[in-house]
Amino acid sequence: MRLHGELDIARMLELTTLLRGTCQQTRTAWLIVDLRPVTFLDSTTIRELRTAQERCEQSGKGLRLVYDQPFISRLLALHGATAQFPRHASTNDAWAGRETPPKN
């Protein structure tokens, strides 16, 4: 799944619907969420990603994030979510489980 633009409270219903549907329908072990085209996200997005990850885990799957923006790394750190959402530099890295240290 590739997200783009600004992800904030104004788009939360759209994001929630998309994440819930995708996690339930995916047949693979991982839901890969590519955030590289995202220009802004706020704490409501982090909260929704955590909820989506919990739902994926309940169905025996996982959720991995692909991102390279320093602002995402900082926001995840502020929310204590860097361990929960380690950085993957590409979708191939996410599929393989290769983590990349966050950019500061």
C-alpha cells in the first residue's frame, strides 16, 4: 500500500477504511505501507498505524513501514514507536525484513 500527500485528522476516516480493508484482504504475511510519498503526518496517523498493526497481528500477519523522511523518524521517536515501526528503506527491504537506521 502506498500512501501520499498529507496524512492528518482530515484524512483519518479514509486512512482507517483503507488500512482495515487491506489488512483483512491481504493474503501475504505482511502489509507493507510505503510512506515515502507522504509530505506530512500527525499523531493521529501514528495512532491509526498502531491500530492497524494490532489488527494485522490478530489475523496472523504483520505491518511494516517504508519511509525515508526525517520528520517521520522524529515523530515515531516522539511517540516511542521506533521499535514498533523500524524503518525500511524500500519495499524490497520491508519484505525481506531488512531494517535501516532512521534518518535524523
